[in-house]
Amino acid sequence: MNFDEIIDRRSTESLKWCLYDEDVLPLWVADMDFRCPQAVIDALNKRVSHGIFGYSIVPDDLPEIIVERMRRLYQWDITEEDVCFVPGVVTGLNLTVRALCKPGDAVMVQTPVYPPFLSAPIRAGLKRVDNSLTQNDDGNYAVDYKSFESQIVKNNVKLFILCNPHNPVGRVFKHEELLRMADICLKHNVIVCSDDIHCDLIFSGYKHIPLASLNQDIAANTITFLAPSKTYNIAGLHTSVGIIQDAGLREMIMKTRKGLISNPGLLSLTAARAAYLHGDAWLADLMHYLEENRDWLLSAVRENLPGVKMTAPEGTFLAWLDCRSVLKDVNPHEFFLQKARVGLNDGATFGRGGEGFARLNFASPRSILEEAIPRMRNAMLEEGLI
């Protein structure tokens, strides 16, 4: 796979490339500028050539494929009965808060965090409780366990939504971190909904651990959502996986979804099956390329954007740029969009602790990054910031 290939996406109704004017380099929304695995393309072509697109069912072997994958990659033993399918992880999050909470209940998230975490409780008529991650002197983020527990007790939290790997800060939580959060939740009867959508995108030296894999008690208290969408760049096909090991929780989710949420569509399931069966060699090559991009970007930011701080993400393909010391009175997203014509995500949309930050998607051919960083540097130079 040639990840350096520049593929025109403006003519394909791409959200990423069509939101801004044509002179803007889009490094924002989390989809990659790489062609998906050839096996996925071949499977879709074969299915399309059949010519009939009636109502579909989940392929018989897809739950089994998921079960085997969880065991092989994460040493997580689940059953086919535990597996369900939804059109998207965000759909799953919204379904969960509605199924497990009643109006007025409290749901806790850890900010800064992926914006749908912030909106899901509010849209369901629930109270959102923000427990901010703390930032160490080296720029890395950690959980404030004292605040974590006190927020639960003070607000009578019923549900905690975990993001692991964490978007946008790039943390891949360690065993002891996950166990401590899970134990606090068990102690106070707080159910956990874990968004593991970036679980396959982990860099050297780190390992993804599904929270529910820690022990049986935690498994029975956890709902997990993951997907092939970020991993294999098929987000537009809308297939996600829910893993619910407790029969009672599973029944509540299934009851709430009736008449509202269907299984993913025919082509979505075709793509997911092909990706999980035949995409691992492509994924290995992708991770090598992404890691090189991450390391290049880390060096380029340090050398070319004085005052902008970036810590190396442990997972995901997203860089979290701290612009607070150099763009003190300016929104970084607006500054780089208007002055550099580079489109980033606005850190403020990620909730408390995101102000003064911008999120950069580095899952693009290197040449695009090599154009973006000088644009950003020149904008800072022209404004007298460096």
C-alpha cells in the first residue's frame, strides 16, 4: 500500500475535504486520507455486482470473527451472544445513556474529550458531570482519582463514559489506571460505557486493554463499543460493534433500540467482515506509516512552531496541540484556519481543558503535513508570534 499517494477527495462529497474552501488543507475530522484495504474494495465490488440490495442480516460468521479477534488481540474472552451491531459508536453511546438512565440522572465524562461525549447526556435530559484529566509537567494526561470518586459521590453518578484510547489527548490507559477507575465505579454502582473505537491504532511500546477484560465483575458492569471504521478507514460505511457481557444490561439495550436503531446496512457489514478477516497486513503497514508521521510531526512542531507544545500520542492518529503560551488571546483553530489556511479541530469543542488547544489529524500523506507545518509557521511569523 502506497500511503504517500495523494488521492483527490474533493469530488467525493468528503466531509473532511469539502467543509472548507479549496485552499485550506484539512487536518481535522478523524478520517484518514488513505485507500482502505484492497480486500474491502474487492468484497464491496463483488457484492455490488450482484445487483440486489434488499434487507440484510448480519453475516453468520461475523460475531464469531469478533470473538476470535478479541481473544487474539486483547486476550479477552467473550461469546457470540455478547456481540451486537449498531450503525456507529456515537449511536451506541446515545443509545446507552437512554437505556440505562432516567431523566435527571448524572453521567460522568473526562474532559477534554470527543464532543459527542459532552452532548449525549444533555440530549437525553441527563446531568453531565465533567471530571477533568490532569496534565503533568511533561504534558501527559492522567486521571485525578480523588476527584473521580468525589464527583461520583457528590453527583450520584449512574453512568461513566470512558474513552480509551483517549480522544483527543492520545492516552492509552494502563492496566492499573483502568482497574482503579473500574473499582471505583463498582464500589459506587456506576455502570461504565467504554468507547474503544481507536483500540487497533496503538503505537510501539503501548498496549490496548479493554476495560471489560480485567475481571468478571468489571465485565458485568461494562458496555464496550468499537468499530472497524477508524482502523480501516471505512467510517462512511457505518458499522460498529457493541460487546455487552451482562445479560441484564444487554436486555435493556436491546429493548431500548427496538424501532429506533437497526443493524448496519448490507454494504457496511460486507466491508466490516472483509476488513476484520483480511485487513491485518494492511493495518500493520498503516501503523508503521502513522508512527513515522507522528514522530516527524513531533519533531516538526518543536522545531518550527515555538511555543506550541505537543506530546507524542500513545494511540490514535490525532495530535493535541497546546497553543496557550503563544496564542494567548486567540482561538488556535480560527488563527490557523484564517492565517495559515490549515483546518484543525477547535480544542474548545472538547470541553473543559480544551481551550487554547487544537487537534491535528496526521493520518495523511507526509507531503500534506510537510505543506501544513510551514504554512502554520509562516502565519505565526507574519503575526510576530515567533
